[in-house]
Amino acid sequence: MTSLRRACLGVMLMSAAAVAQEAAVDPCEKGQRYFEDDNYIAAEPFLRQCLARDESLRALLPLTVIAVLQERIDDGLELGARALAVAPDNPRVRYWYGRAHLVAGNPQEAMDQWEEGLQLDVNHAGILEGLARLSLRLGDDARAYNLLLQLRMQGTDDLWLHHMLADLARRRGLWDRAATHWRDVVDLEGESEENLVVLGELTILAGKHEEAVEIFRHAVDTIPSGATWGGLGEAWFAMSEVDSAIVALRRAVALAPENPHNRFNLANSLQIKGDLEGAEEQFVTYLEARPDDPVGHFKYGVHLELRGESERALAAVEKAVSLDSRYIEALVVLAQMYESRGRIEETLSTLDRLEQLDPGAADELAEWRGRLESVRAEEQSAVAEGKFRLRHIVTANPDAVAKVREGIAAGEDFATLATRFSSGPTAARGGDIGWVRPVDLMPGVRDAVTDLEPGDVTAAIEAGGRTHFFMRTR
């Protein structure tokens, strides 16, 4: 035998051995090895060969997984159903068959499979996560939170899980738990500005104000910015340390003048300290940046009322209610404002809106209505007797007289002018002297007010060494 023939025979023998070896490989084992290595393209042909031999779970389950991950909907559903027929008590099968239904757009079927799977294995991480996400889609935040919390207690320590737990706790008002979950976020993700600010704010909401101050002090030392200084101001404010809050918030505004949130908090702090001019500047700037914020308009209305600018105050609170028709606190204050101005019908209408929003306050609102009905009856009686209602400004100060004249000419609120410039006993009530009969007034005043229409103001009347102005309100 020549060398060439011997070499050819050797090659033929080696090829035959390789073929025999390949034929001896179990396609189920080979497909499983490729599958475990995430080489799904190589795994599927062998798993299909395995399935052709036997309707077994070792081929059906990985083939279902591959079909689901590749979003081959029909294959996923068909293979998953076959796997379920083989092993109905296997939680992994329930999980992946549920995943197949979810990919197919059948969330209820997915939930049914996962509910069955959870009965088989209460600790299956995939089922817990899947049910939690579906619960979120259905608006069941409480169940989603409990499922994810169970997943966390098993040792899952992923960033997405801590984010979701914190968000769900926050949405349910569980501030202490939300802060705890956010600490886990900070531990995994690091002390970024945003993470520290969120942690501090959640701690404030949890009522742990001293702890929040320490968090923000650390944040200011680590990342001094408008956001961290603003957070420190909020924490000081929550502790009723208003002076410290103002210092921190002024620093925040200086570092980030474009941040309206810090200006709003500074405005409220300055108002508490009695710096109404400073608060005014901050409120105005805030509302220029956030014109659609009902809380901003409401707080500004309260501020204006403190300054005695009653008409602007009323307009601001009305704006807040127009932006948020369910803003109960603003509606209560609006009703009080209407009542103080004698606008009974508007007050009653506002009370009706309050009762719709808060049926539990029906008794209190009924008592309020009763008081208003008495006032309305008094008003009707007074009108029937020919009385009318007046506001009064009186002063002997020439400068005050000049300012009142200017204010009336400019259309300023008469009640505000009375509060600021009148020296009479009714100044604190915006000059309101109540219902009077014209015949009871001194001749000079009687002549001046008799022909007034509601809303009209007399010219200046000199009497007794002082200057008087009257406005008819009703």
C-alpha cells in the first residue's frame, strides 16, 4: 500500500469517527448546553430534535423561553400550552406561559397563569415581579408594593426594585418607608445631588425634621447648589427655625435664581417673619414662572389679605380655585372672603361645592349656612326699611387724605384704603359701619350718600376738623 493510499484511508477513518461521535451526541443535552450559554440560535435546532423524540419539558420549556424572548407570539403560546399540559404544577412553566400571553397582549391570561404559579411557589422572583407590574397597570398600588416588598425580602437588591418601592410608598403617603427605600437607591447609585435632595425631602415628609437637616447639611457640604441649599431651607422651616430657613433659602435663590420652588419657600418664610415687602417680591417672581400653580395663587392671596389688599387677595384665591376646582383649603378661604364682603349668594354657592367635595363636613357647613341665612334675612329686612350699607374713611392727616384721594381715583379697593389710612373705629373692618338709615345721618353726610349707587364713593366731606369718605356697598 502506497503512502498516499494509507493517508487517504486514515482521513476516511477519522471522518467516520467524527460522524459517529456527532451522531452519539444527545441533541437534548447539546441543546440544553447552548441554551444555558444564551446561544439560542444554536440551541433551537437541537431542542427541536429533542422535542421530535419526546414531548418532554426539557425541550418544551427552553423552546418556550426562546420564542417569548424573540417575541414569536404564536410559537410562544403554542409551546407554552404544550409545556403546561406536560407539567401543570411547574411554576417556571406557569411563569413563561404567562410571559407568552403578556407578549401576545393578553394581560388577564398572564395574570391568571402567574396567580396559579404563585400558589405553587410563593418565592418565584419572576412571578412576583410580573404580578407587581400587572397590578400597577391595573391601579392596585397596594398589592404591587406588597409583592415587590416580598421580592426585596428574599434578597433581590436591584436598583429598579428600590426605585419602584420608593415610588409606590410615596404615592401611598408612606413617607418613612419611601425614605428607607430611597436610602437603598443612594447606597447603590451614589450621592448625587438629586438622590440626596429626594432623600431629604422624603425625610421631611416622614416628620423626621432633625434627620432631614443633617441630610441636607451633608448635601450642602458635598454638593453646594441651589437645590441642596433649598432643601436645607425647607428642613429648617419644617423645624420652625424660620431665621435659619431664610438664610438657607436666600443662598439657594442666589445660586439658582431660575428655580421658582426656592423663591416660593422664601416668600412663605419672609411672610411669617413679617417682611411683607420681601415676600411680595418673591411671590410675584414665583407666579411669573409658575402662572398655573393653584397653590402659588392661593398663598399669594393669603399674603395679600395680610397686607390689606382685599380685592387683589380675593382675585388671587378665585384664580387658585379656577385652576383647581377641588382645592378644598382654597374654597374654604374663598367662602370666608365672600362672607366678609357680604356676598352671601356667592358664599352659599361655594359652600355647596365644598359639601360635594367633602360630604363628611355636612353638619359644619349646615351651621355655616344657617348663619348666612340669618345675615341674608337681616339684609332683606334692612333693604325693606330703606337702609343701605356704608364703608367709612376718616382722617385728620393731610397726607393720608391725599393718598386716599389718589387711591380712589386709581380704583383701589376702598376697604384696603380704610384699613391703611382711616383713624376711625371701623378701620379694622375695612371701614364697614353696617346698615344705616339716611335719616339718622348728619345732613351733610346724608345729602352726599343718598344718591349713591352700590360701589360709588362720595367726594371728600369736611366735618369736625376731619375729612370723611363714604362708600355705599349695598
